[in-house]
Amino acid sequence: MTDYQDLNFEFGDERLVGQQLAKEHIERLMTSGRVSHSYLFSGPSGVGKTAFALAFAEVLNGISHLTNLGDQTFSKKSSWFTHPDIHVFIPVPTSVTIEELRLRLEMLKKDPYEIVDFSLRPSMTDESSSKNLRAFYPIDYFHDEIRPKAFLKPNEGRKTVIIMTGIETMRKEAANAFLKLLEEPSEDLIFLLTTGNTEALLPTIISRCQHIQLTPLKTEEIEKALIKQDGLAEKEARYLARVSGGNYAMTRFFDAETLKATREDIIKFLRYSYTLDARNIIEAAQDWQSQRNLEGQIALLNVMEVFIRDLMVYRSSQNASLVTNADQIEVIEKFCETLNNARLEDMITEVNRCKPMMYQYVQPKLIYTALAFRFSSLMRGLDTTISSGDSWKHLPAFVE
């Protein structure tokens, strides 16, 4: 295929955040003339997998939007959303209407980093909703909506492009049916797939895709995007970028003042954990579960991680200018002085072990309760009473 060899462009120059290696990889793919029939974008949450897939689809069909193609533009459409040859699918809950899906895709049209996944954002109208929705690709969704698009010939563009996000949520039947399409692709069809968990995919699906891996975004990249794309003040953008955990998409939902209030709760939680104050630990865990959706839970863990990391930095350097939470320097100094044997690096490891559990729908109150037990030992410089491999034993009701 040589249609793209004469292109001269900077991929995603108008909107994509960071990921320079991935951008250059796509540029080389396009100009080499060796465009494959399927690509898999993988990486952590919020780093731009969907945005990259959308931008790639636009370049394939000559749309100047997320990438400025200039006089190399050959489509009259303003974006992927209105192009008849680009079809975007996301995992869906058991019951969903066409209107709900269209609303989410319209929001994605306006912003390629918008969070539209039902599992992460169950309601588009109630941002405080903490209800979890399991979204996936059931077999009837595949047969009725996705598969028919794979047999359409390009109408206006060079390729029929099917984008499927979060394909690790495919049910077994849908994955096997999808594999057949990958094994016998038509010449004019390209699949652009995204996943946050390659280990959950059939190896045969991975083997039939060119793999483009995205990495956690750098703090400075997120800070720059928050200022340029989201209009935040420099001071607020700097703080949010440091507690982002490399996740730009979700960080834009954070409010700096709210996170600072969350930090006060985290400081109390650390105190409760040290003393094993059962009543306050349980109350805090229950409040966090009932008052926060999945986005909020991840934000809380990010703030907790950054605060503990500040303790590490200050304990080793005694330099307040190096910590993110400089306005809490007295608390940080007292902690480092009182608990000078605390195993802070291990505490950060425990926090990061909690994040995948949130995505796996483990009840947050159970996660925080177990975390408090582990913190209690680590803050004393001790091994945890229960090993990481047996963390379920924190719940004595399930122990024989």
C-alpha cells in the first residue's frame, strides 16, 4: 500500500499529549507504505490510547483535526465523528440505549481524552455517582453492531476503520468471533484496538496486531497540557500533575482544593492506622466508599502515594522545597521525626497494589481497612503480619 508514502506530517500535533516515541512510530508506519490491518494500543489508564486511535483513524482517511495535515488533507469531514468510514465502539453495560452511546461519542468528539467508559463514569449527568457499571463486549453487541461494519467498503475514505476500546472486556464468545475477523481481514479494513491489560487478551489476538505501547505520562507533560489545553493556572496545574499518577485524562476531573481536603483525611487515616483505631478506620473506609466513584477512589490513592513520597523525599533531604505538599511541612517534619523507621517505600508499594483492586470492583472499604492494618506494621518498621500473598486473611470472617 503506497497511498500514504508522500505524507509529511507531525502526528497528533494539535492535541495528543506526550508519547513522543509512539508518535514517531506511527509517522514511520504511515510513510513506509506498510500499513497493517490491525493495531493494538496498550498502556495504563488515561495516557491517550483512545486519543491515539482516533488520531490515527483520521490520518488514515485524510482528516485534518487531531493532526494538522494542511494541504495533504483529502477529506471534507471535520473529524472522525462525522466520517462514514470510521466506526467507534466502547464496552457497554447490560442495558444501554443508542442515545447513551451517542452522547458519550459526542463528548469524545469534542475531547479525545474525555472519560466515556461506563465502568469509569457510570453517569454523564451525575458526576458524584459512585455506582459501578460493568461494561464489556457481549456476543450480541459484536454480531449486531460491530461485525456488520467490517464488511462495509470505504465510502469516502481510503479505509474502513473500526476502533474498539477496552477490548480486554470482551466476553469469550465475542473474542473468538472477533478473532475470525482478524484472521481473514479485507484489504480495505483496519482495526484500531485499545487495552489497559494485554494479559487478559487471547494471545492469538495480540499476535495478529501491530503493538503500539503507551507509557505513563511525565509530570511535566501533564502540567503543560493542563495549562495549554484545560486553561488551568500554573500553580494548580503543577500540583495536579504531581498527584496525577501519569493519568492525564482523569486528572482533569480533579479539583486542587478538593484534593487538599482529601489530603487532610489521608493524614488522619495514617494516624488511625498507626494506632489501629478500629472505629475511625472503619468510618473513614466507609465514607470514602460511599462518597466517591471509581475516579475519586483512584484520585485518593494518588494523593496518598504523593504524600508518602513526600515523606521519603523530606526524610532523605530535609529540603522542604522538594516536596509537593510544602504547605504541610510541619506535619511531614513531625512524621519523619517520630516515625524515622517507617518503611515508606513499602507503604507506597501497598498503595499501588490497591489501584488494580479498585478496577476489579473489590469493595473500597475492604481495601482501605486491609491497607490500614498493613500501614500499622510498616510505620513501625516491621514486616506486615500477613504477607502480600495472603492479604485476604485481613478478613477473619473468611478464615477457617
